[in-house]
Amino acid sequence: MGNIIKLSSILFFVAGIAAGSLAYYNSITKPAIAKLKAANEEKARAYVLQGLFSEEQISNLIYEEGEIDLDGTIEKFWRVKATESGQYKALVFLSKGMGFSGLIETMVGTDMNFKINAIKVLKHTETPGLGAEAQTIKYGEDKPFFEGWFTEKNSLKVVVVNDDLNSKDKVQSITGATITTRAICRSINKYAELVKKQMGNMPRQLVIDRSKIVAVDREAIMKARAEAAAKAEAEKDTVVTEDTPEGGKDE
């Protein structure tokens, strides 16, 4: 009995030290991990907007944050424009969906009509050689081949070819990983629909392009109108004079 109590006490003590150590190291690494995650997401946002904005604009884009309600969880999306006075030109959101082995996170950049400009798979735990191919860059290329399949597709309707052969927004499935491809498509559909719904509840933007404003000289306009009126009156008098015979009587 004494040995059992002694061993239990030792085990409890060791477990306490282990738990305390884990909590301590978690408190140290958690901020660093969050900072790294935020940096990766920021980089991904710029990545999926390439082509919609020039390289010079990319680093100085203005992101207006919005929120969507996903089954009680608040998620973010962004409306993007190049300048304060400019019009919104793009939308960015981070879609999430369950794949074959776990959660898949995909950064999506679209134009204001929800046409996909680019995607970036940020996180997954899919099987190497199958679902993990979503992040594979082939020799001689600079981007994962999988990402290119989504360009120009409608984010509201993008679908795996196996699910809708006739859709103009169909994408090829990764060989042996249809579940992964379908999960990404459906997560993009779901988030795009929520963003569209939220956009409908947001006030419309009235933008004035100052480069197209023309200065108006009111005095010059008034003078021109007066001259036109005087000319019209003079022409009227001339017509009356020509129509009346000399002496004021008809022949």
C-alpha cells in the first residue's frame, strides 16, 4: 500500500512538472506562432492579388476588413483598393474546410464579381503524394500547378469535374485526391456566398475620380449664354424685317 502511494505521488509530481513546462513553453511560443501565422496570411493576401494590381501597388494596398458569420464563428474578409479615393477592385478571404485528413485553409483572391484571380493553400494535413499535391511545385515552374486550375473560375460555382462535367467552372481533381479537391472547392463556394451576402448589407461606395473633374468658369458660361440669347434675338428681328414689304403694306 505504501509503495502504491509513493509511486502515485512520484507520478503526480512528474506529471505536474511536465504540465507546467508545457504551459510555460506554450506561453513563450504562442505569440511567436501567432505572429508567424499573421505574416504568412499577409503574404498570401498579396500573392492572390498579383495581376489585379501592379507590383508597385501591391505593397501599399488598402484593405477594408469585413466580417462573416460562419455557424456562430466570426471570420474575416477584405475589400481591397489601391488608393483611398479609388474604387474597390478585389476581395480576399480565407476559406476553411475539412479534407481527407484534416482542416484545409485556402486564401482566395477574386475581383468584385467573384471571379477567382488566384488561390493559395496555406494549411493542410493531407496525404503526401495525394492531397498534399495541392502545394507541389513542379520542376521548372514557380507556382503549384493545382492553384492554376482555379484562375478565372467563379468562386461561387467552382466545382470538381467529377461532380459537374458540364460546368464552365469545373476544375480537374488531383489524382487520387478527389476528396481534397472537393473540400477546397466547397469551402471556397461557402465562404464566397457568405461574403456576397455580407456585401449586400454593406453601404455602396460613392467614388469621385478627381482626375476627371473639370473646372467651370461660371462668369464665362453666363456671358456665353447672354451672347447666344442676343444673337438669337437679332436673328429674329432680321427675319421679321425681311418678311414685311416697304411701307408696311402687303402687295
